[in-house]
Amino acid sequence: MSKNAIYAQSGGVTAVINASACGIIETARKYPDQIGKVYAGRNGIVGILKEDLIDTSEESSESIARLRTAPSGAFGSCRYKLKSIQESRDAYQRLIDVFAAHEIGYFFYNGGGDSADTCLKIAQISEQMGYPVQALHVPKTVDNDLPVTDSSPGFGSAAKYIATSVLEASLDVASMSLTSTKVFILEVMGRHSGWMAAAGGMASSQSHPIPLVILFPEIAFDREQFIQRVRSTVSEHGQVSIVVSEGVAGKDGRFLAGQDGSDAFGHQQLGGVAPTIACIVKQDTGFKYHWAVADYLQRSARHIASRTDVEQAYAVGESAVLMALDGENSVMPAIVRTSDHPYQWKIGKASLAEVANVEKKLPGHFIDESGYGITQACRDYIAPLMEGEDYPEFRNGVPHYIRLVNKSVPRKLDTDFEV
Amino acid sequence: MSKNAIYAQSGGVTAVINASACGIIETARKYPDQIGKVYAGRNGIVGILKEDLIDTSEESSESIARLRTAPSGAFGSCRYKLKSIQESRDAYQRLIDVFAAHEIGYFFYNGGGDSADTCLKIAQISEQMGYPVQALHVPKTVDNDLPVTDSSPGFGSAAKYIATSVLEASLDVASMSLTSTKVFILEVMGRHSGWMAAAGGMASSQSHPIPLVILFPEIAFDREQFIQRVRSTVSEHGQVSIVVSEGVAGKDGRFLAGQDGSDAFGHQQLGGVAPTIACIVKQDTGFKYHWAVADYLQRSARHIASRTDVEQAYAVGESAVLMALDGENSVMPAIVRTSDHPYQWKIGKASLAEVANVEKKLPGHFIDESGYGITQACRDYIAPLMEGEDYPEFRNGVPHYIRLVNKSVPRKLDTDFEV
């Protein structure tokens, strides 16, 4: 007898997370004998806890196909971290109750490191509680910090957005720097690791060099040395573009700029390091500057998604279903790079025990000796992930992204759950 | 005997100003009997004053054709305003000396309102000084504030970038707002007029509504009323995207946020109103927020240029040359809208006396009664300017934009000029 599946999106969304949803739903629909309906948690796992489920079988195949080109989370996502089984036993019990009520046999959780951990716990506890489900994690994060997998879907598109933006703004500055702005600063995301900052380095190439200074969260900020670098770059090239990670910190480990408050995972919520750097540049050099903060634009810019990224996002969704049908549990489809030149990849399998709560850092040899740039090894790694375009449909001058009907599944439980 | 032409780019560059350069150079090359070489001022009029000219005849026709898809100013631009003829007589004299030395018969000045004024003065003084040149202005400005012409090349692409960015970021927020960010703020350019802010309104459509609050420079900022609007929008839709113009000011006329210093034209240099609005939202509502500052990205984003904008930018360049060959002087090719539905346009002719130093404001009836949104009339105006895509070539994941050789013209004068 076929069992139903539940899919949930977790954490910050990306330009291609819906391509993974597309891969999961389209693949599941090919195996109606094994997988009944695919439900989605409305706003992620919060929707499952509340028994607020979406019936994706109500969507046409055309609508599901169009998920491939739509950014953000089509079913809603959330920042909600289940704690340990001891601390959050009620929540885990509730999940199992909802799974049992809706005859769920498969759980596909689409997220980053935190959700990999949740996914693993669900597999374990569902077994213990006598209602075993196969729990598979589907990788997603612009931060590219998931281990085992060569890259995380979402990163390639964010990298393409950042590199393109730095290139275009730098050309703007190049044409004005004689009499106007000499220093352009772009703030990018990446709390603890410099993947997104490194992507800024891809704006520059041998055939089209751009004078860049990258401020990585991995390198303690040294004001004097930084200003020296800015001065020498402007002196040599007439301009400089600074790509600064939101996570840049001083020698004392304190972030250069932060807003108060923290998110549900206990991460400090950041923002505003670009104006801080601008202020330093102004005080110490007097150069005319401009600054931009990409914020959500960098993770939602589906209009400039990487085709490679879209294909990989789809593939990890598709493979998760195929692995589930193969009887796999507590695993994550991982992207395996089989060749650099030409870039080739395949889908492998990672055990969630190896993935959960492990953060992949930017390798030390990806940052050059100066500490302000990327190495050829880094370029070789990032370049193929940005490769190719995959434009969405436009209507009236703006992208025309699908909005699903998102019809609710009738509730079966007579209890509520406070989230 | 054919005379040479000089082309110069002025002021802040755009995603399509090089398409105008392409139109000028390609058209001039068709009439070698009337137009000899097309020189370009290196870094705009500063290059002409310094007799630092670029010989565009050294560029292949392939390179010139590729200007059509390259953002920023291929020959360099500048912020340098000539004052009145009385105050800047030396500079005008120098321009005429350079023109005479290089047998210039045509001057094409590609810029906004300030450069239209300069262009007009050059036509007048060259006549007075006994070396008459035909001076034609080629419209360009993301600010869309040039009079007579229905729109200014550069605006349509910036509008497309802004609308797309607001749409994509709003979808991101939509998928997270239940447990995370409810308020997204994007700061856009537009010192004194709300054209760019209005473009943010194009993110929303009947088929795809987005909860928006637009802060126009035309409407005095009222904190209490604004917060009420933010609250009611979040209450109704669960989220709000705020598009804020850098030029938003309070009832006392003071900008909400500004950096010190001013540019060469005496404009106050702005930036940083997004964090100011974020702070107000936080203090008064406690809603979780994120903010972005588009800055140069919005005017250099050639990767998402409007096809209509590119076509019009090319057409005004092409027409300027044809008008010059027709003997016109002190004029500017203007875009004339001949029909709204379907959108149709042609090139007309504007007298520089009508263009110089006149700023076209956002019409009052383009802002809706609430003061926080745009009207259907505004939508009808902006929509066709954003219509169509015109993607650049990509290589290795990023746009591959032409870099010209920009070979210098041998100097003929033995005097220098301090700029």
C-alpha cells in the first residue's frame, strides 16, 4: 500500500529551493504505487506541528513544473529549531501524531545544517515511537556550509548574483572614478564563513580584471592594514570595490557591525557593516565612496540564477525521492564533483549523522596570501557552480513567478499544538 | 569636406548609455563623407578640456556593436559642471580651441539636465567665438527627470531592476514572515523626484499583488502615519515591503538621512535612509525587519536591462547623428509616446532651450490618495518602459562586457588646461 509523503522547507529560502520541491513532487508523481500524495508543511515544520498541511496533488503538473523557475519558498518556510529529544519531546510526539494521522511514510526536509539535525532526530524518534518514517534531507543553503556535499543548492545562484553585481557596479565606478566615487562597498551575507564574500572575487578575471578588496569573516579585520590596501589599490587602479561579509569581526572576535537581537537559532542578526566600512574609508582616506547592501536580493534573485545550480537543486530533490523508494533513511543526496575540467558532477549519498551540525568552512587555501582576495583553487571551485543561465518567464517587464493554490489538507487530529 | 565629431558622456552612468554611444558611432560610420572620425572625451568633458581624446575609429565594428550590451560609460564620464560663460570663459575658450585643433564640427553630449545646459552654452559660445559647432544633446538619466522627452534612457532599465528586486525580495519575505522578517526595506535613488521609488510599485500587479509602502520624496514623511500604514499592512497581509527614496524628507524639508559633503553640482550626497527607516520600524513596531540599499547596482544592472530602454537609448544616439547631418543645432532627440495601448513611440526633437535646467517631476496624479502607492496612470506610464529583455552574453557565469581599446588621439595643442 502506498504511503503519503510530507515535504517541508526550512530556514532562509533561496532562488532555487523550489526547484528541489519541483524535483521531489514531479518524481513522486511518477511512482503512485509507492507514494500517495505529497503534502507540504505550510511555513515549514511549523505547519506540520500545527497540522496545517498543503495538498500538492491539487496543483497541476504545469504549476509544479513552473516551481523550477520560482524563487523563495512556495509553501512557506520558517526559522524554528526543534531542540533535543529530551527538551522537545512534545513536539516530536506531535510530529509523529501528524504523520500517523495522515499516513505519512516519507519525510523530505529541505534545508541547511539545522534541519539536517532535525531530520535525523525525526528518523530516530519515529522509530522509537513505533511509527517509523523514512526521513531524508534535501540540501539547501546560500551559505554553502553543508558538509559532505561538494556544494549546496542556492549558493551557485547567489554567487552569480554577487559576482555580476560587483562587476557591474565596478564598471560604473570605473567610468566615474576620476572625478567622483573611487571606493564602492558591497555588503554580502555569510555569517561565519566567507563563501558569499569569495563569490565577489569572481567579478574579476584575467580577461577583465577588477580591483577588489574582500573582507572575509575568516580574517580578523585590521583597520590599518585594510586602509593601506585600499590606498594602494586606488593608487594603482584609480578605484577599488570592497566586498564585505556581514560576519567580519575584529581581532577581539566582535562583529564590526551588528543589530541587536538574534534569530530563533540563537544566531546574532547582522546588517550594516557596509556603512561601517564606508565610515572608516571616509575617515582614514577621504576618498569618495558609495555603498550597497544586497541583503535578501542576493538569495532571491531568481532572474539571474545559475543553470548549474537549478539543475543541481532539481537533482537533489529527485534523488531524495528515488533514495526513499530504495528504502534509504537518514540520508541526504549530496553533490559529488567528479571532475574539475570539464566540470562534472553526480549525486551521491551522505549519512545525516555526518551532515548534522557540521559547518563547512571556506578552506584556508581559498584565501590568498594577502588575506583580501581569492586563489585560483577557489576560482576553480566556484566558477562551475555559477555557470549557465536559466531565465524565468517575464510578463509586463517583471518575472512572472508561479503562485500555487496551496489548498489545505483537511485536519484529522482534534488537538491543537502551540508553536 | 567632412568634419570630425566629439562624443562625451556626462554624469552618473546607466545600464544603457553605451547603447547611445553605439547608436552614434555606428550611424556616423555610415556617413564618412560628412563625418570624419568620432572622437570621445576620456572621462567626459574633462577629457576634452585636457585634450585627452579617444579615437573610436580604432575600434572594430564588432567592438562598437557590443557597446549596445555593456553598462556604464565605455569612455569614462565625470561630474564636472561648466558654470556661466562669464565665470567659465577660460574653459569654454579651451573647448573651442580643442574643437578647432581637431576639426570638430559636431559635439554630441550624452547626459542629463546639467549637460543639456552645457551643450546649449557650447553651441552659443562656439558661434560667438567664430568656430561654430553643431552641439546636440543625447538624453540619459536613471532619474527620468529630463523634460520634453517622454522618458529618459536609463530609467526603464533601472525601473525593471527595482521592480524585479522588490518582487523577488517580497516573495522571500512572504515565505518567512510567519516566524521571521515581516518588513523589508529597499532604498532606491532619486534625489528630488520619486520616479525610481514609483518603479518599486511595479513589483505588484493585479495578478500578483505585493503589499507595498512607497516613501516618495514628494510626500513629507509623517512618522505616525507611516507606522500606522506599516501596521495595517502587516496586519492584513502578514508582511510589507517598503521602497524608500534616498530623497525622503520630513515636513521641515530636511532629508531623513544624509551623508556629509556634496557633489560637484552642489547636490547633497545621500545614502543610508534604509537603516533610518528600519530603526523607526523597530522602535515603533518591534517587527523583525531586513533592509537593502541598491545604490549603483540599480543603475548598472545591464544583466536585466529593459529591451525597450536599450532600443530607445540606441535610437536617440542614432537620431542625434541624423539630426546633425540635417543641420540641426542645440537640439535633443526626444522620445515621443504616440500610443499607450499598444505602447508606441517615435523620436521627436526638443530645443535645448526648453530642456536645459528644467527638472521633470513625478506628476501628482501618479501618486495615489494614500501617498504610499502609485496610480494606474503611473503604471500605464512606467510599464512599457520596462518591457522586454535584452540579455548580455555571459562567460564563466558572469556577463562578458566589452572593454574598448580606447586609444588616445595625438595631441595638437601645446598648452595644458587645469581641471
